[in-house]
Amino acid sequence: FAIYERGKDYRMFDHISVANTTEGFQAMRKWLRSFKINVKDAVIAMEHTGSYSNALAEWCFKKGITFVLLHPLDVKNAGARGRNKTD
């Protein structure tokens, strides 16, 4: 997870890696709180990766958290604008 900040170089975004589990998502929520961010006020954006994105999408839906699924080609093409996709 990364916190988007307008005008800031994306390589400088605050970020965290967590397990793709309920415990990992709860750790992400706690991490956001450390920045005074309420997860209900955030938008979680994720690449649609089939079964890998389902756990987070379902967790967000159950918690009433806004999320968007990004098409993988859009994520890949974002790399053509100077960023490298590394996953």
C-alpha cells in the first residue's frame, strides 16, 4: 500500500507491505491511522489480478470501504510514462 500525495514524486510515497490476509489488511488500516487517515475516507486502488485481488476487494466491500479495480493494461501502460511496474 502507498499513500498518494499530489505533487510528490511517487518514489517518495509512504508505503507498507502486508500479507494478503485479513490480518494484513487490519495492519494496513492501523498504519493509515498512524497518519490520521480513516480508511473509510480513503479510496483503495488495486490492480485486478483475479484471485489475488479478491481477498482485499471482499474485505473492503464488507467494511464499506471504497475501492477501485484497475485494469492490468492500464497499470502496465502507466510504466510507459516513466514508471516501472515491478510486481
